[in-house]
Amino acid sequence: MASGDDLNSESALTRESIELLQVMIRNECVNDGSEDTGHESRNADVLRQVLEGAGLDVQTYEPFPDRASVVARIEGSDPNAPSLCLMGHTDVVPVTPEGWTHDPFGAEIIDGEIWGRGAVDMLNITSSMAVAFRHLANTNFTPRGDIIFFGVADEEAGSRAGAEWLAQNEWSAVEADYVLTESGGLHLGDPETPSIMMNVGEKGIEWRRLRVRGTPGHGSRPFRSDNALVRAAAVVQRLAEYRPAPQFSELWRRQVQSFGFDDETTAALLDPGAITEYLEEFPFEGVASHFYSCTHTTLSPNVVDMPNGSKSNIIPDAIDIEVDIRTLPGEGPAEVDEHLRAALGDLADAVEIETVLAYPSTQSRIETPLWDSMQRAIAKPFPTATMDPHLIVGFTDSRIYRERGKVAYGAGLFSPSLDPVSYSERFHGNDERIDIESMALTTQFFIDTVRDFGS
């Protein structure tokens, strides 16, 4: 638990959010995509205890052993009023401890920051949501429409044991007209009149498994051999070098304006003929990578496997390449096939392609009462700030709701001192951490947003 001078001056709600975050980090709910990992029931049990302490009825859903999600509800006074779900996932991605400055599961507070895997993705938001939700219940808040808390498992590996399962089997438990989840709340542009980015859309997923075949043989006779690994290396190289044409949406144009760049940078980022070359030389690699992904379909070969097994003295007869493909709005399987053919060229016919996971890009409108409530909540600590809608290049469980016609935003409210570049690099990276001020702002943001929306 948190202690010491770091928290002495903080409000009770902030301390509760930080202490809950620390516990959830230390529970090590690491999800690598296999069924026997995640162990989200550890965090589900903690959230259940937090919420039941406010007298709330909390339901647990565990479709697979040790893969539980929790749902709590504050009943509304008007069955016809719109409902709102606060959805936070409880799993985290794997970590390489050797790359960290501090213990990735120690949840230590160092120089005003909480360190640990999940501190930004997204246990910080989940803990703030849970504390805000409990505070609303403890203060006898009666909304017009239902308010739901959804602590969900398996977001990091496609949602099969989490939101996807509940949507298919227990939809009435988590259905809501509006949803708030992760990836929003950073300050951009002029500090005097900042733009606060909120996630209103995300790219699609079209993961593919590419199998490259060859002829097995003895490793001592490589001359004129048909080595699947050698051919696979060429396939990987072509995927890595592929540069599709950029595609600009109106959302991208708004994003560029919100950053407050100089005229030259803005012009380059909005020029389809210049943006790719410009980003090749952009001084900040993390920003360049993000901007490129916002405007291009991306193909990332990330995993290579030998499906038939092998050893050093066997020329392999088959290699599988796992490719993470992220699509732009309007793209689907047919467009992905075209990208793969263009990337592989004369190697395309030598590759067998299997779809592993596929979800289209999704986006929510901003002309809604919830968007207005969020703007009023932000104006309390930052009266001159405005919100701007952004497309994120990762994926969240928002798609589960957007695909069913609901409105979902990635939201939060972070400290103006939190550098957006550094923050983005902490997602799935080393030295993940979040500052105390951001925890305080985000917890209060959810309280203010829900009160405004539900009143």
C-alpha cells in the first residue's frame, strides 16, 4: 500500500485510487494470449471487495477458470434514460524485467509516480473508475439512467474470455447506451488553451498467419536447398519495407490541428504526397510512428514459428509468420489481401494465408450528451481547455459496444506535465508508470462526468 510523504497531502479519493492501483499491479494478471494466463480473477476479487464495501450488488462472470470479470450497477430512476458503463480491463501484457529500472510488479511510488506493468495500460483508469463508482454509491447518487462498472478480463488478447464472451452470453448485464474506457485525457497544443485528446475511434485488426513451405533436408547440405526459413526471411523483409499510400480522414485533420504545430509541420502532415517522407526524417521516433500508423495501413511481422518442429541440423519445411495488420476506416479483408499482394510481389503465390483475428475499424460520433458532460467535467480544473476527437492505433473493448450501435469513448484526464510522447511509449514498454496528479485528476473526472451525465 502507498505510504509516506508522497500521499500525505493527497485527498482520500486519490489515496484510494493509488492504493487500489498498487494492489492490482502486484496481482500480476499477465495475459500472453494463452488460456492458462491472465489470472484476472485476482483483480476481480479485489474489485469485488472494493465495490461491495459500498453496499453494491456485484456479479462475477468466469467463463474460464481464473478468468473472471466483475459487474456492478447503480440503478437509475428512469428506465427510459440513457445508461452509462465505466469499463476498465484488469489484465496486463507480459514484461521483460531486465529492461526495467524498478520492479515491474513492485508498484513503488518513486518521485511522485507509481511504477509497474499496467500503470498506464490501463489499471490506472480501472482503479480510478472503481473508486469513483464507489464514491458515487457512498454519496447516495441516484442517476436518471443506470450506471454500470465493468471490470473486464482478457482485453489484451482479443476479449474472448472477457467483453466478447459477455456480449454473446450475458449482454443484458453489461449493455449500455454509452461507454467510457481507456486512451484519452492527454494535453496537447498551447498550455494556455490546451486541447484534451479523447479517443472516439480506433483502427481495425486483421491478424494473419503466413505459412511459407520448403523441402526438408540435412543441414550439412544447404547448397541448392529449398529452405523455408530463407524464403520466410525474404517475406518478412518485404512486409517490413512495405509503404502503402496514406489515407486522410476528417478526424486526422482535426488531430493535426489539435497538436498546435508550426505551419510547415502542419502542411507536411496534411499533404498525402509528403507525409511519409517527412515522417522518415521526423526527429521524434515515437511521434513519427504514431502519426504514420494514424494515416497508413500497417503490417508488422512479429512472430516466427516452426509448426513441424526443427533443430539445428534440419532444413525446415514450413515456417509460420504471425503478422499484426491494423486497418484504417473503410478497410476490410479484401483490402488486406490487396496490401499483402502488393507487399509480397512475386512471393505472394508462395505464401499460404490464414486469418487469425479480424475486427473492423470503429468510430463514435461526438454530438452526444456524454461528450458535453465530459467537456464540462474537464472545464472544472482546466477552464480554457477544449476536447478534440482522436483515432487511436491500438484496439480496446470499445469495439464490442460500437459494433452494437453504442457510443464509446476512451477518456480520462491527466496532468498537463505528462508528456504525450513519453506516455505513449510506456504502453507495452519498459518503465511504465503514472504520476499521482494524473490519478487525482482522472478519479475526479469520472465522478464529475457521471454526475453531470446522470443528473
